[in-house]
Amino acid sequence: MTSANRIKQDADYIFHELTRSICPECKAVIDAQVIIRDNKVYMRKRCPEHGWFEAIISSDAEMYVGSIRFNKPGTIPLDFSTEVVQGCPLDCGLCPEHKQHICLALIEVNTACNLDCPVCFADAGAGYSLTLEQVEFMLDRFVEIEGDPEVIQFSGGEPTIHPQLPEMIQAAKDRGIRQVMINTNGVRLARDDRFLAQMAALDPVVYFQFDGLREETYLTIRGAPLLDTKMRALDRLAEAGMTAVLVAAIERDVNTDEVGDIVEFGLKHPAVRGVVFQPVTHVGRHIEFDPMTRVTIPDIIHGIVDQTDGRFVLEDFVPVPCCFPTCQVNSYLFVDGDTVTPLPRLLDIDQYLDYITNRALPEPPNAADIQTALEGLWSASAVAGTEQTAGQFECACGPGLDLPYEVNHLKEHVFQIAIKDFLDAWTFNVKQVMKCCVGILTPDGRAIPFCSYNSVGYREEIREQLTLEQGRQKIQAISRDREDQA
Ligand code: SF4
Ligand code: SF4
Ligand code: SF4
């Protein structure tokens, strides 16, 4: 056949952009194409060694492309911890090429856990347990990097089984860090009165693992029947006057149909001031999955809209501009009895948070204050159930809406919904991690963007190093004891 007889074919996709990612097999940094097919967005990439990989990154291309407008100029941290040597993501961090400061820092105080979940991005188990001195050094470094740090979250493993967690929380408070959180499975809170009383006295916000209201969900994701324990822990938090944010890991064919019920449950429970949905990140331990059908942010938004009997519309969910806007969406609700009013119905948030196509702020004289308040709410540093968030909510509503509560009571009526799609080796996008605002603090003084830490190999490297160090120290201590006894 001559070329004159051949008919050119259109590709079945739109080439959206080129970025960099990593190979899911060997973690080598490789080019990646972002393509749009059938109104869905995919990442397609080729490792010279391991061949082609493709994964869905958004099930709604219109939402994905539209979110790009919500991209705010980053704020540069006061100090960096590494140099630019190999290029992103191999220089974490933060290196001077990073585009955003750390809004929310995590310290993983241990690797051990009192559960053994089949889904655990941290791959909890044997490893290390940080000392109070190490944590104090990391907190000091956080203050150096940030000046006025916003949020610290103690995580693990399971931080509540670390014997010095109360002292660590106090150390964070002593350094003036505005919000202190603990990230927990709730088991110890459900069972240990003394520990609960200690936590109530320190009053951190509890980032509470809560994947659904069906026992089968816990059996699949957590490997144990935990529903009663979760309910008991939440009721005890309410009795102790503490605040919780439900954190739900969502996996295809496990609990995608529970997102509406989780929101409804959270709205009614007296301890709960917000829900964070996280599509399961396929790093560490996870159950079998298909990268082409993994859960993405639009799946959860559509799920909430479809499963809550008309309470929400798609427009109630707005991308977060402080990180890369495809990473996270938020919504805020004013809750008064059975009346639930999403903040995006009260003002046109696009007008304030669209930094690309709409740069003229609206007319009201307090427009700049409203924008600042919205930037605070649409940030990884916004913690549900705090006076700061309630104050920002009140300011965003402006004088046009007279909220019937003082800020210290308003915080009980402001409810946050956040959806975060953490990156794994299938979906890793250098463009997103370069503007990441969530950092894992390490004992060597670094702050490593969360998705780099989990996907690129930093987690494994640091865990091995800390575990070895602790092993050596234990052996030295035993030798010293023996010498003393001899
Ligand atoms: S993610 Fe940020 S800190 Fe890490 S290498 Fe890239 S630019 Fe540097
Ligand atoms: S997911 Fe959390 S609770 Fe489960 S094993 Fe990992 S650290 Fe423990
Ligand atoms: S943690 Fe991951 S998903 Fe969140 S802002 Fe950073 S890069 Fe984006």
C-alpha cells in the first residue's frame, strides 16, 4: 500500500502535559505524560528498564484542568536543609528549589503499632522509637525553618503507644506551635482512662482513623473488627471535651459507598469537627489494586454529593491553592442543628482563590481580609474545630452574614471536609511535590515533602538508619552495664 492510500488516525487521547515521575518498580526518575481520555486524566510513563506504566490520576478531567486556576504563589521558608545536587525529587529537603513552605509538619515518633493493618502507608512494625531529645531538636528545627510554625502532627506507627508522647506534645506547645495534633487509630483512647485524661489536659486535636461505619470495612482495611472501639473512643473524646477529625482511607470496592455516611456521622457526633478523606496511597502495605481504577478526588466528591440526599453540590468543593491544586480540595460548612450551609454557597470563593484567570478582587472594602481568611481555610494548616479556623470562617462570611455565635462557640459549628490524594509511585508528579506544604521532620534536621518521603525511598532509608543507630546504642548500653557489674 502506498502512503497515499493510508488514512491518518487521531489518537484516542489529548496530550495534556509532560512532567517527571518515578518508576513504580525501581524508583528511577523518569519523564511522564499526563493525558486525557474519555474525560479522565491518566499518567503514562516509561522506565527504560521496566517498560510502560499507566495509572488514573483524576476521574474528572474537567475538574482536574479547572483546578489549575487555584494556584497561589508559594511562600519561601526561612531556611533550607539541603542543596540542589541531583534535582527533584532526590534533594529533599527542603532544597532551595522547593516552591512552598511547610504548613503542616509531621513527626513520626515510632514505627511500632498496636494494630497490624493490611493498609498502612507507614508499613508499621519493628523499627525505631524517637527520644524526647530527638523530637525537641526536630521541633527547634521546625521553628528555625518556619519562624512561626503553624501545625505539628505527631504520628507513627502509633504515637499513643510512645511513652513520652505527652512530653512531646508539651514540647511543641512550649515552642509556640499554634496547633498540635495526634494522628491515631484510637485504640488506646478507647481503653486507657489515665492516658485519655493526660490527652484531655494537653488537648491536641485528634486526627482519628475512621474508615467507615461497616465492620467489613475495618476487617478489610485494618484487619480487625474495630467499629465498637472506634465508637467508644469517639464517645470518650466527646466526654473529655476533646476535638476529633475523622480520617478515612478510601479504597475501591471497599468503602467508596460509605463516604456520605461518614460525613453524616461526623456532622452529628459531638467530638467531630471535620472529615478528611484519603484515597488509599499504594505505598507501604496495601491491598491488591488496579492503578487504572484507583480512587481519585472526584470519585469522593461525586460520592459525597450522591450519597447525602441533596446536601451537597459539586461546587461546594474547592481546590486548595497553597499546595499544588490537584493535591487537595476543601469545603467548610456552617452547622446549626439540622441546618448545614456550605461556605461556598455564602460567597463566591472562586473570586478570591482563582489566582490565574480572575485577578481583580471583588468590590467590598474588606475584600483583602476575606481573601486572607479564605487562604487560611484553604490551606493544609487549617485545623478543624479550632478558634483560628472559626475566626477565619467568620471573617470570610463578612459583615453581611451575622453568625449567631462568638468565636469560642462558633468553632463547634464550623465543619471541615478535606479530600487529599497523596501520591504513590504510580501517580508521583514532581510538579506537585515541588509545591508540597506537608513535611515530615527527620532527626537530621530535614523536612521532607510527605509524598516524596513515602514514594521515593526516603522513608526506607531513614527508618533503616534510625533502627541501626538505636540498635547500636542498645548494644553499647548493655556493654556498659556489664562493665559496671564486672
Ligand atoms: S520536592 Fe522540594 S525539597 Fe524535594 S527535591 Fe523537590 S524541590 Fe527539593
Ligand atoms: S495504618 Fe496506622 S493503625 Fe494501622 S498499622 Fe499502620 S500505623 Fe498502625
Ligand atoms: S503531601 Fe502530597 S498530596 Fe499533599 S500537598 Fe504534598 S505532594 Fe500534594
